Amino acid sequence: MQTLVDQLISDADNALRTLTGALPARRPTPQPSTVEEEPLALLEGERRHAAALMRVDHVGEVCAQALYHGQARAAQSDRLRAHFRDAALEEGDHLAWTRERLAELGGRPSLLNPLWYAGAFALGVLAGRAGDRVSLGFVMETEAQVEQHLKSHLERLPKADHASRAVLEAMSEDEARHGSRARAEGGRELPAPVRAAMRAAARVMTATAYWL
Ligand SMILES: [Fe+2]
Ligand SMILES: [Fe+2]
């Protein structure tokens, strides 16, 4: 049985690992399947645009860590708590991959990451307190929105950026699986106004993180 202090230390530890990039990937970074004989170099403007998109995706994964750990903290059953911790581990790969690609593109992580983490953690705790089926429904909706968002980034990435595309494609497949797993575990569809509010919040996050 964890005491409140143990819980606080473990939550702070997860937050620090997420924010400092100290979470190593468990799977290798996805690579483009077609090896170009002479890879097309990105123009300066394209590189900046790709880095900004990757920063947004990295923020999304910072939020995924925070949401899953918040939901694990507030889960009612031990089984679901384990499910969320496990999901956070797999999202840890996404976090590391996007951070690595962001650095390769010469970009830097969002300055507002501590804020995104704190907000998403609080939201995760709220979702968890609403009950396990609602919490799973929250995962279903989040993952569906992330998947749509990744599809739009795949279209917006510069044509020559095969490396970023390989990362986002692998993530998109994982997110689809996370969503269906939450549904299979008994997740309940959230009401339309809640889903709309989540989309609005995500829009604020993505628009801000492109620049900051
Ligand atoms: Fe993810
Ligand atoms: Fe996911």
C-alpha cells in the first residue's frame, strides 16, 4: 500500500522523467521502408515547419504520459491502474521517438511542457474519478482524436521528410490499438459536448505548441 508521500514522489518522478527526456524508448525508432539512394535534403523553411509539427506531436506525448499517470492515480480497480501504467510505457516510446526526431530537425521541445503536463495530469485524475468506464471512454476519445491529428500531420509534413513520416505512421497504428483496447475493456462513449470540449482544448494546445 503506497502512502500519500510515496504517491507524490512517484508522480513527481514520472513528471520529471517525461519533461527531461529521461524515459528511454523500448522499441527502436521507426525508419522509412524505402531507402532513397540520395535522400532529398529539406529546405530551410521545410525543416522549420517539420520541426514545429514534431514539437506539437512531442507535446501530445507529454500530455499522454500525464493523462495516463493521472488516470492510473485515480483508477478504481488495480487492474485498470496496471492497464494505464502499461499504456504509459508504450507511449514512452512515442515520447522518445518524437523528442529524438525533433532534435534531428534542429527544433526544441515546447517551453510550456511543464504546464501541459500539469494540466493533462489534472484532467487525467478528473477522468479517473468519474469512474473506470468513463476513464476508458476518455482514452477511446483521446486516442481517436490523436489518430486524426497524426493523419493531418502526415499530410502536412514536407514530402521529403520520410524519417518523420515513419515515426508518425508507427505512432498512428499504436494509437488505434490503444483506442480499441480501451473499448474492449468496457469503455463508454463520452457525451458529444465533452468530446467537443476535448477537441477545443486540443486545438489550443496544437496551435500554441507549433510556435512555443
Ligand atoms: Fe502516443
Ligand atoms: Fe496512445
